[in-house]
Amino acid sequence: MSAAIRARLGATDRSLSWTAKYGVAIASVGLALLATMALNRPGIRGTPFIPAIMVSAWYGGIGPGLFAVGLSILTIDYFIVVPPHNLRPVTLDDALYLVVFTVSALFVAWLTGTQRRTKASLQKAHDDLTARIQDLARAEEAMRRSEAYLAESQRLTRTGSWASDVATRRMIHASEELFRLFGFDPEGDIPTFEEFLQRIHPDDRARASELIERSTEERTGVEWVFRAALPDGTLKYIHSVCHPVLDASGNLVEFVGTATDVTERKRAEYLTAQVFEASPDAIAIVERDYRFQRINPVAARIFGVPAETAVGRQVAELVEPGGFEKRLKPALDRCFAGEDVSYASWVGTRGLGRRYVAVSYSPLRPTSDRVEAALAIARDLTEHMKAWEALREAQAELARVTRVTMLGEITASIAHEVNQPLAAVVMNGDACRRWLAADPPNLDEARQAAQRMVKDGERAGQVLARIRSLVRRGTTERSALDMNDVIHEALGFTRAELERQPVAIRTELDADLPAVLGDRVQLQQVLVNLILNARDAMADVSDGPAELTVGSRREASGGVLVEVKDRGRGIDRAQAERIFEAFFSTKPAGLGMGLSVSRSIIEMHGGKIWATSNDGPGATMRFTLPAAVRGG
């Protein structure tokens, strides 16, 4: 709507209002004239016109009231004063009457208009006061809600507020939460400043008074943490902050402040410090510039420096030359990128020499999503590693002794394995001599016989090398192995012993086996031991042929399963677990070490070995080995 249209409508409204006001004046005077003429009583003359003037002035105000006065005078002169219907000069009595009427009418119009204005003003004042009261009520309700929210937030955060008058040292405000923090009744009066001071722990009270006095003298704020000792024995840690309030002249008049219960935070800090300082592990916090932010005593001993002097120093300064760039920096960089990193290895330290440690790095994000530091935790496993290596050496020695003992049981097989290539060497040697003695000598045939002699000699050497490896002392050598080859070699060692009993040999080998990472000699030892045990289990069996089945297959998990099945006397269920214990044997002359050593070997290879009874006669020994990692 345009401004011109709004102005025109406003003018129309004002015109209508003016017309209505003066129309009421004319109508009121007309009604008064009709009433006077209807009564036709000369004594009342202009009396009905007085209410008409009052109505006009009340409805329209002073203007319409004066208009009604003038119109009433004209009407009385023309219609009522004798002679009627004539505006000729009147008599002195009529003139005096008209003057009195005019004065009275004017007074009535003024009085009515003034009363009307006064009533309108009073009504407006009443409306304004009512609106003001409503605004104050709304403001008071909002303030009550705000105070309730503030009280609830203080309760949730355990924060109280207070204010004190500096001149009188009187507490002029204390929130309900402040009452609760210091053990006062919230329904009671505000405690005095001294009463609050008495709730501070005796060891902290003097410092609190000193800080308050200094802040008063210097007109500055203060922040400190103190202990509050409540009457029931409760001890709280309070973090207090106060600020000065100055008047227009710069004079200190009040202190306002807050008090927050930080007991839980202090307890957490204490426990964290205890864990950090008393931990048996080395713990350090390393910043992004590779400097130590914090370090505990164990880490300080490893680095060979006091903890207080290590803080702020570069990590590279406290490790062996080259160790930082080779191992520590790459791990820290991965951690600063947000990755959890862990490893275990032998490392050189300046404080304790060469140590075997397990280290983990965790990213720290204390104030943002960005990694700001790394938490490094290192556990010294040197003694454990030495003990493990000693145990491994003892197990290796025990396995070697067991292999030497086992050689006595496979002597016939050894002789058979060696005799075969030696007999071939003798036979090919005779053939070579005959071909050379021919006339003319057949050099091609002699050469071929000599080549067969070399191959048979090499085969005999390989047999002897395998036998020697079974009994030699040395470190284990792991490589990728085909378990089917290992099985064939073990059967070759024991074939003569099995044929002498006799035991039928059957193999069920999966041609598609994955390679396993292991020590060939140790795995041969396990298989030879299982095969000889199976032979012994079938020694006294007369109901059916003695049959040994050696099988291999791929597991669903990707590893290799090997099993040795016999048709012997079987295994008692109660003894199925005990047969792997050291010095436990089901054979009268057994030492009880073979299966114990076999289990150690398999477990060192990451596998598992167990025994089960067959559905028919005999038992089955099974073991599993993990597949070698491709490309490893």
C-alpha cells in the first residue's frame, strides 16, 4: 500500500470522526428541542438543552460541546423565546436568561470536556501501568527462570558464586552451591567471611589470607586452588577465581568470584601421576618436534639421564647414534599421523646397554583433533627374553638328545638307506671296469657307469648328511618346506624298522599343500617319533594286519594338517592329554620325552598337536602348521 493511499484513508477516518462528533451535537440539540416542545412548559425553557450539551461535550470534546452551546442558544431564541419563530431583539428578561444559560452551558461544556479528557488520561495511565506491571511480571518470571537455570548449572558444575564488601569484609552474596561446597545450610543466613575462612584447610588458610590481602592492596584479581576441610571430615579441593569491582573514582568496593569443586580432577591427576611415576614400564610423552614433554623415572634410567634434565631435550640426543633415524623417528611420524604403532626388538640404550623392549606409541589429542604429542610406553623384556632363549636352547638340546636316543631305534633303517647307494656304487664300478677292459674299450658305457657312481655317491652323502643333522648341535634353520617331502624323508628313515615288524605303510598325501615355514630336521624328528610310536602300539596286535597311514591335507584356515594313524591298542581317553607331559609314558621302557619334545617343536612352529582314538582299532596323532606367508 502506497503512502498516498494510507494518507487518504487516514484523512477519511478523521473526516468521519469529525462528522460523527458534530452530528451527535446537532442530534442532541434536536432531541432537546423536541423534548421541550413536547412538554410545552414555559418553566423549563432551556433545561433539556443542558444534557444535550453534556452529551456533545462528552462524546466529541470541547469543540462539539461549544458548537452544541451555540446551536442551543439559537434554537432557544428562535423556537422557545416569545414570540417564537422570530430572531427579533428580545426583552431584558429573555436576554438575561440567555446570558445565564450561555454561561451555564459553557461551564457545563468545559466541565464535561475536561472530565472526558481526564478520564481518557486516567484510562491511558491505567493501561500504561497495567502494561508496565505485565512487563515487570514477565521480567520477574524470566529472572526467576534465569536464576533457576543458573542454580542448576552451578549444581551440575559444582560451582558456587559469591560477592564480598571490601570495606566491611562482609559476604553480601553466596549462592546455594557455595553453601553446599563449604558445608553450610543453604536455608540459613549468609555466613561471615571469617566463617568461610575457617572452612579452609589449616595448611592452606594462611596462604588464602595472604592472597586476599595482596589482591585488596593491589586491586587485582586472584586465582588459586585450596583445600576445604568440612566438619564431617570431608576434604575438597576448591578452585577459586575472584575479580575486583571498582567505583567511578577507581576505588575498590567489592570482590566477586566463583568457587569450583575440583576434587575429582585432583584425584584423577593424582592417580595419573602415580601411574606415570610408579609404573614399572618406561613412559614418556614426545612432542611433534621430537622433544620430551614428560618422562618417568624408568624411562630416565633407560636413557641414562635424570628425568628433570630429559624434559625438553631431543629424543635423538638420548639414544644410540643412528637409532633415532632408523627406528624411533619413523614410528613417531606414523604416530603423529594418527596411527597406533607397536614393535619389539633389541635396542641399544645409554643407561642400561643393550635391552629387549616392547614399545607402543599412541597419538594424543588433548585440545583438538590434531595429534599434538605421542605417548610412548616401553616395557623392558630383556630378562624374559634371556629366559626364553635359555629355555629354547634347553629344548633344542633335549630334542637333540632325544634324536640321538632315537637313532638306536632306526639303526636298521640307517643301514638300509646307506647300503642302497653304496651297493649301487659297487655295481656301477664293476660295470665301468668291464667296459674299460673290453677290446676295444667302450668309453661311452664306461662314462655312463662312472656318472651313475657319482650320483650314487652323492645320494649316500645326502643320506649321511640327514643322519648327521639329526644329532648335531646347532641353531634351528627355518625355511619354506613341502610337508610331503618331509613325510617321505621320515618314512625313509623308518622304512626298514616298519618292514621288519612287519607294518604295511599307506600314504594319503594332498598334492596341493601350501608351503610351511619350519626347521626340516625338527619336523622330521616329530614325524619319526610319531611313526615309531605307532609301530610300538601295533607290536602286540594279533587281530588284523598292522597298518600305518600317514596323511596330509590343507586346512580350511589355509594351514597344513598331518596325521599318523595306526591300528594298535589305542589311547585311553583319560591319558589323551597326559601323553604329552614330560616323563609320562604308556610304554614300560619309555622315557616319556618323545611326545613332550614333539609338542614343544610343533608349538614353536605356531602349530598344535593332539591325539584321538579311532572309531575302530588304534589311535591317530594329528598336528597342524600355519602356511608360510607369501613373499616372506
